[in-house]
Amino acid sequence: MEHLEEFAGKDLTVARITEKFCEQFLAHLNKELKPSTAGAYYARFKTIIRALVKASIIPQDPAADIHVRHIESVPKYLTLEEVHELLKQQCGNAEVREAFLFSCNTGMRFQDVNSLTWKQIRGGAIEFVQSKTGGAEKLPLSSSAIAILERQRAKRTADKGQSEAGAELVFNLPRRSTVDKVLKTWGKRANIHIPLS
């Protein structure tokens, strides 16, 4: 646990792990990491403490009453002006650009856009099962989203010299790590200070 070593040093002894130490370690994690990451690290720390108590190495759990408080953060989103600024800038990958703009117009997550097939598009709507929640959705499409689909259909037809098969993917995206790099660079070009995803 590199964060524990960073906070307490390499010579940490069990005798030093008091309730105050646990409070200060949690404060350190909250200062250094995102809330969810800090919570995950602190949960691992508490697991180790409980194991020490169970093994009778320490008499009681000094972290028992110290809990991570989950702070709701305001979701980050792009404004319409920021989307327009992106449109003015060159994106390093045309497919990523179209998929990102489609996501902006539909609210669909990366995995759902990445696995979207032509078969799922019926009568001006998308019928799909969300990858994250497993919930079935029927999503009406805006004119902007439909325009993106029309460009994708024309591109697929030109690429193959024939119409697309019903189960073919709408977007042929690279790996997620590559998509993230492309979006990061595109966002910098547009002077956008929130991470694009």
C-alpha cells in the first residue's frame, strides 16, 4: 500500500496505529486522491486492521468508528458552447469524433455506443440493453443523432461498396485507451478543461 507508506513511512509499527492515526490517514487519502479512490484504499486499510485484531496482534480496531463519507459531486458536463468549440477543432480520429458527438446527442455510455449495431436502430429510436445497468432502453433520436447515423451509413456503404449488414457495428472504434488519448488531445485543442470521455 504505497499511500500508507507515503503517509507513515517505511518504519510503521502496529503500536502507532491509533484512532487518531486512522483519522489522519483518511484525511491524507482524501487530500491526495479522488473520493472513490480514497474510499477504496481506506477500505483495504480497514481490512488489514480487522485481520490484525482477528489474529490478536492488536486488541481492538482503532478504525472501527472512522468511516469514509461519500460526498456527492456535481456531474461534469460539456456546455453547448464547448461542443461547438470541439466542432471547430480537428480530431485525430474521425470515427472517435462521430461516436463522441453521437454520445453527446444521445447520452449513451461508451460501451453502449461501441457495441451499437444497425439492427438496434428502428423507427427513429435505438433499442438496446444498457451495459452498465442491464436495463432495456428505447431511446428516441434527435435530428443531430440521425445526421451522424446517416454519415456513418454512407461511410460504411462507400467502404464496402454495398449496404451494411443488419448486425454490423455502427462505429468501428479503436481500443478504449486509444479513444481516451484522442479525446484528451481533442479537448486540449478546444481549450476544454474537463476530461472528455
